Amino acid sequence: MTIQLYCFGESGNAYKAALALELSGLDWAPIKVDFFGGETRTPEYRATLNEMGEAPVLVDGDVRVTQSGVIQMYISEQSGKFGGATPEEAREIMRWVFWDNHKLSSQAGLTRFLMNFLPEDKRPADVIGFTQGRLKAAYAVLDAHLEGRDWIVGHGVTNADISCCGYLFYPEPFGFDRAEWPNIDRWLTGIQGLPGWKHPYDLMPGSPADRA
């Protein structure tokens, strides 16, 4: 049975799930969520897909999974990939997934939204400056960790990498310049070289160009 992923191209969190599915080799198909049209806020969406009113949502037969990190765990359970070779690696992977969700993706997603998807006259400069400062601190942590490493944990791509890269391939400005972070740049290049890698706007339906 084909796994369905309810997602939209602009979402870095959806990209984490979609990229994990694509790299895993599992049979899957994206289903576009009209986030900017308000679909996730409808009673129907909350009743049938996710009471939290969020995307992505993975549906595999009778199984429904939400939250990108949990979806990644499910993909690892089904494919045997990305979850770590030992209990120690599995814990370290989860440490980085939790760190990303709290320190990196949460700030990147918010800042990118404020800078690109709000009308220009509603973009709060003080808030953007504050979140960009938090992002710079997160980039420094990740760049330092990647010194001398190809991957965040172990010797191959894991959910830690797939989670932490979630927003870093997007072209819209939010305070990230790969050239300023050589270890992150090298790591992202390695991810791009993986068989099956695709840019978020090529992997999922929906992009800013559709609304231009």
C-alpha cells in the first residue's frame, strides 16, 4: 500500500518527512495541503487528519502519524534506515532531532515566514532581528559539531541530518548563508549527493511561484 504524505512544498517540517520517505525507498505519494488557503484550520482537517491543525501528516493504511520527528521514526521502523545502528546512536539521533525542533527549525520556520510570507508592512523588524540572532547561535553549534564529520551522528545519513537540514535548502532569505558556515555547507553538499535527494519544491507540491 502506498504511504500518503499530506504536505506542502513551502514547509520545512513537511520536507523532513518527504525527504526521509524519498531516501528510504518506501512507496509513497504526496498529497497537497492548501495551507495558505486555510485548509489546516478547517474543522474537517482537524477531525480527519490532525487535531493540532498542522502538516505534515503520514497515512499508511489505518496508521496516521503526525509531527515530523515522529513520522521520521515511523519511516525508520518501516524501512530500517536512518534510526541508528545501536541504542547509543539512536539516543544521539533523537538528541539532535529534539535540538533541531527547538533551536533550529522552529526559529528558521518562523523567521522565513515573517520575512517572506507576510505583507511587507506587517513584517516585525525587531522580532526578525531577535530570531535571526537565535538562528546564528544555532548555526554556530551545528557548524562546530560538523567539524571533521560527514554526518551529525555516525557514518551515514540519519534522522538527525534529515531533521536539521529541513529548512536549509530553501531559497527564500531568512538569515542563512551557506558560504558563512563551511562545515554546514560541506554537509549540505553531501546530503544533496545522496541518491534520491530532491529540492523541497521538486519533492512536494506547492511553492511561492504558484501564488505569484
